[in-house]
Amino acid sequence: MSEILVDVKHLKKYFHISKNQILKAVDDISFTIEKGKTLGLVGESGCGKTTVGRTILRLYKPDGGKVIFKNQDIYALGKKGYRELTKQMQMIFQDPYASLNPRKTVGAIVGEGLDIHKLYQSKEERAKRIKELLALVGLNHEHSNRFPHEFSGGQRQRIGIARALSVNPEFIVCDEAISALDVSIQAQIINLLMKLQRELNLTYLFIAHDLSVVRYISDDVAVMYLGKIVEKSSSGELFKKPLHPYTKGLMAAVPLPDPINEKKRIHSILSGEVPSPINPPNGCRFYKRCQYRRDICLEKTPQLADTGNQHLVACHMVHAEQW
Ligand SMILES: Nc1ncnc2c1ncn2[C@@H]1O[C@H](COP(=O)(O)OP(=O)(O)OP(=O)(O)O)[C@@H](O)[C@H]1O
Ligand SMILES: [Mg+2]
């Protein structure tokens, strides 16, 4: 039986930017992630991906909804429970250079979590653990006395991963963790993350703005548009049969290795600007950019509903075709 590790229910995070302006960064989104699996979360810049990640880690207080982690409501946890949670949930960032203290050695950076949570009995045990962590991410022990600027981008990301792993987390939010790296290095880090997932039974929320990046690592993919999930399914199904016009548009930007499918695919390039998430109108948020739009899309907000095979989509036109 699969076990649900993260259960996000109707999560909302609004930023009150002025007296009558509410920015709905995350507006009623729900998903689950099974233990040991990866959910890819994709969408254009500003659609709310990082805000989802931060709210799930309790770095933001939500304006509605719940996050159930290992069967406990994370917002209802007391001080002690929250401290425990900060060990179990970790985050890896886009820019490892900005998130690594330049004045600390790699050993000190990786050892910080061990110190905060007192995860060793002796100095020797601490040193041994740092050595193990560096080896786990493919770095040499001798690296522990060096500083972040002495490393390449990919190696710095490995340091960030070792730091996240130091406290033995079960769940990691990878927020654009490979977006700033060269393509060849991206593949190496993805392979590393997948190896670590198998070895340590980790669960990931893998955030990226590019669909091609989430494809291989994700079991399931959720596509976000302006604070809402517009489509969600297994990764295989989504790439075979994208349904939402927005997903199709994103897909058009992804090169396909197979020339036959490349010919057949819909070249619906995304046009128009992403509307503002400040005081968003009712109806479908993709309306202005959608080539299939009808009056109903302006009047009624489409709900995320199953089209069969656990392939969920929020589009009136897709559902009208199916039913
Ligand atoms: N602390 C904040 N205060 C006010 N507005 C915010 C804050 N954080 C994010 N926002 C706004 O919320 C929306 C979602 O931002 P978020 O950073 O979650 O998007 P994103 O999908 O991660 O984008 P990117 O791909 O650029 O990282 C944006 O409109 C952003 O300007
Ligand atoms: Mg972001």
C-alpha cells in the first residue's frame, strides 16, 4: 500500500499589498505526494510555485487550507513539533551561491544542521557524518575545508544538497534547484537527486518553470497558472496527452526527441502576457490567452476534475468534449 506523506488541501496564500489590493499567489490548490515519489510543479515565473513550497514548509502562514504531513496538521504543531518538522522537511534552492554563506567552509555549512539539532555525540562523530554526507553527494572529504566560491555551480548545488540531507529529512522541496545550471550539469544533478531518492526513500516536490526539466524526475506533474493548478496527472500521461490549452502551450516549448511526434504535435505557442494575480477576475484565469475560450470561461471558474485515469484538468472546453 502506498503511503501519502504530504497532503495539501485547499491551500491559499494571499499577500495583502495595499488596503484594497490582494495578491492571490496561491489560490485554493490541493495535491498529495506519496512517500518516495516526486511531484513536479511547473508554470511560468510568478505563478506561485515558490509560495507553494514555502507555505508547505510553514515558512508562510496560509490564508486558508491545510497541509497534512505524516498525518499531522503542520500549522497546528507546537514549538517542539515544529522543531521536529524542520528536520523532516528541507528545501534546496535555485542559486546555491546565494544560499551558501561565503564566509563558512563547506564542512561548517554541512555541519550547521547537525549542530542545530545536536545530531552527534562527539566531535569525531560530527566529522565522520560530514565526510559521509559529502561522499553521498559525490564530493571529496578534502573539500570540507574550502569555501563555496572555490566550487563550480554544479558542485555548489551538491553542497546545498548535502546541507539539506544533514538532518535526515524525509521530504525535500527542490525549488528550481537545477535551473541556473548548464544542461549537462543539470542532468548530473537530476541523476544525483534520483539516486538519493532511491537510497534514502526521499519524497520531492520538484519545482521548475520548464516542463522538460521535470519530465524524467517526476512521477506526477502539476501545472500551475496564476495561483491555481490547471492540470495534474502522471508524468507519462501528461507528456503523451496534455489537455489544458496552457499545458499544450508550455509543451510547444519543449523539444521532442521523436520526429514523428514532433510533426504531429500542436504548435500552440503561448501568446499574450500573464495577467496580474492582484485582484484576479472570476472565471478562467487563462481566458485572455486561450484560443479555445467561450463565454462560459469568463463567467465560471473551471474546477479541476478527473477526465479518467487520474488525469485532472480545469478547463470547460476539455470537459465539454469528454462528457
Ligand atoms: N513576500 C511577498 N510579498 C508580496 N508578493 C509576493 C511575495 N512573494 C511572492 N509574491 C508574489 O506572488 C506571486 C507568486 O510568486 P512566486 O515567487 O511564488 O512565483 P514563482 O512561480 O515561484 O515564480 P518564479 O518562477 O519567478 O520563481 C508573484 O506575483 C510574486 O510577485
Ligand atoms: Mg520561484
